[in-house]
Amino acid sequence: MKGRATAAEAEDRVQGTGSPQERIREESPHGRTPRPGRPSFVVRPGSDVYVPAFDVRADACTAAQVRLGGDVLDGRTVPLSPSDPDTAAAQIAHAGRLLGQAAELTR
């Protein structure tokens, strides 16, 4: 179907950016050598890749830059007006803009 991607296609797209590093696992997590058969791959995200993440609650929104490995690089929290959805949406967008401006300053 158009617009849908398999896990392998999504992985290929991400690897095309050059950000993750893939290698064959040489040992199991328990220190044993791998068994015969299909090798296990270890994929580590690149340290220079991050995604925006938002934690939206009734009274506040936190926007953060998060590395693909899960490390939080930066975050901004803004209060929300829960009684007015349009204002709350504008405040969430504002949190994202603040985060984007901070990212531009660190490049």
C-alpha cells in the first residue's frame, strides 16, 4: 500500500542518513560466542541525530530534543491554557519554536 512502510524499509531510510551505526554482534550479552545461523546485528544511533519530543499535560507542555538513544539534550516547558484549545495549541507551537531556536544557537 502506498504510504505504508515495512520495518525493513524504515530501517533502510534511517540508515541512508548515515546516522545509525550497524555491526554484527561478536558476542552475546552473556559473553558466549554467537550460535551458527543468521548473525545478530547491533544498531547504535549516531550521536548527532535527535528528534523533537513533546510532553503535553493539562497545565503545561515540555518540548525536548531527544537523541535516538534516549538522551535528552535540551528542553523547554511552557504553561498551557487548558480552557482554550486554540491558545493551548499556539503555546505548544511556541515551545517547539523555542526549542528550535536553541538548537540553531548550538550548531
